[in-house]
Amino acid sequence: MLPTPRSEDEILESANVKAFSFNELKTATRNFRPDSVLGEGGFGSVFKGWIGTGMVIAVKKLNQEGYQGHKEWLAEVNYLGTLSNQYLVKLVGYCLEDEQRLLVYEFMPRGSLENHLFRRSSHFQPLSWNLRMKIALGAAKGLAFLHSDKAKVIYRDFKTSNVLLDANYNAKLSDFGLAKDGPTGDKSHVSTRVMGTHGYAAPEYLATGHLTAKSDVYSFGVVLLEMLSGRRALDKNRPNGEHNLVEWARPYLRSKRRIFRILDPRLGGQYSLARAQKAAALALQCLSVESRHRPSMDEVVTALEQLQDAKEGGNNHLQKRPSGRSLDNNGVKVATRGKPAPSPKLI
């Protein structure tokens, strides 16, 4: 459990990170040049930079009028500066100078999961089934660590834009501005103002402000569903009845025979139907309306470990269906020996 911050000095002394001057970060990012922008959001902008002997970094520069104010900035330094885990993005340092608030992270060369799932450009090839399962497992391990007795933290803002990927598609969680210490003693939850991203928040949290580790599990279920379907949690550009991904997909998730209807057509049919059914069943569990019916993140990790491809380790973009013949949900032969099956039609 992290100490409750009483002052800036206390937090910054507890964090194992470097203090940068604003001029150092101006130099590192070439004066925050527009062509070095990696991403933008309500908090401000993230710039690519270089320090020392060529170490590549990502510098988050907060808008002074942005919604993510000083409190969230301190939370980020507090959590990422104190917690260390291979599934959390590494915070290299910070800058606190006059009104300037900046954070310096390790550079994650493949960017966010959001970009790979939803951006259509030559820079982002469709993720294979194996890679999606590898990324899901890494992100799940990050949440499981946060929920463990060592950390006891509720992340509160799990979404595809906060899952970053290194060169080998290893997933790491970023952006801890909304994280909260979990309940202590005999308390079952933390009561807090409802914050986060619409479409990912658990129903009981939206209704009551009661926050538990199972709130994160629900958000993980939404992201897993996005990975399976290639659809955003909320998308007003979809036809009526399909704007909310969870509401649209839930009937299909409940039926093994209809799972294929929600799977991302960009997968090109390159997946095991049995594994897809298991992944869909896991997503449905995580999305249980009653939090007590959701698995723990440790249980999610165990389930996802069983869905990894032993031979390829999730590193290749293409996975052929297993040899031999199998039946799809309609009893049609879909896989012939040595040939990938055609992509199932989505209706």
C-alpha cells in the first residue's frame, strides 16, 4: 500500500525517479517540435525525445488548463515511481518547474494497443490472433500485479490507449493519474467520485461510486472484447443497436454457435475457433453485471495462459489453423489440411 501523499516533497522523495529541468526536456524534444508528437489527449501532448547517450524517451507535457491537473500528475509520479514491474511502463523522471508539469517515460516503440486495433494506416498492420492473446496476457498480468498484496492498487482507467507495446509486442500499462489505493481492513470498496472513460467503467461504479478490484476486471473485459471484435467500446458511427459494444456483443458471447459473428474480420479467419470461444467466454465472465460473478485478475491470467500458442509465443502476425478438419458453429467444414480457412462472414 502506498502512503497517502501529504505534500509534494514527500511524494517526490519516495519516488525512485530523476528530476529533470524544463530546459533539459526542451533540449531532449528539440523544443517540443510538432513533428516529435507521439500522441495527444485531454492531458496534453506526448513527445519523443533523446537524453544522455541516445536513450529514447517519451515526454508527457500536461496542458496547464487540462483536466488532468496537479493531483493526477502527483499520482502518476507516486505510483509509477514507487511500483516496479515488467508489465508497467517505466517512469524515468519528471519535471516540476513553476507551472510546468512533465513526465518522462521509457519509449514504447509500437505505441498503443488502440492504434493497432483501430487506426487504418500502413504503420499499423492488423494484429494476429496470437499477438492479441499475448498482449491480453501481458495487460492482465499488469492488473494482477496492481491488485496483489504487494501493491493493492485499483487502476480505474484500463482502456486500449493505456496499454503500450514495446518492440516485441510486450504490453505495459501506462497513465496512473486516476489510480487509487484499494480498500483496507474490513472495507469492501473505496468510495470515490466517478471518473474514467465512458464505455469501460463497471456498472456498479457508475451507479454508486463504489470502486473495487472487480471494477478493473470489468474494464479488462471491455478491452478483451475490443481485441476480439476489432470494434471500439463506444462507436456512434455504427448502425443503431451497435453503438455500445458490450450491449451489442453480449447475446453473441452467450452462444458458442454465434461467437464467430463478433470476431474481427481483419483476423482473416486465422484463429482456432475453440480458443476464440474460450476467450469470448472469459470476456463474458469479466463483463458480469454483478461484480461477485467476475473472476479475479489472477484467474484471468491463468485462463489467458491456456490460450497462448506454445510454438509461436504470440510473436508472429499469422497463425494457421490446426491441420485437419473441424466444424464451425453451423457444422460446416472450415479447415482443410495445410490451408487456412476463409474468413467467416460477419452479419
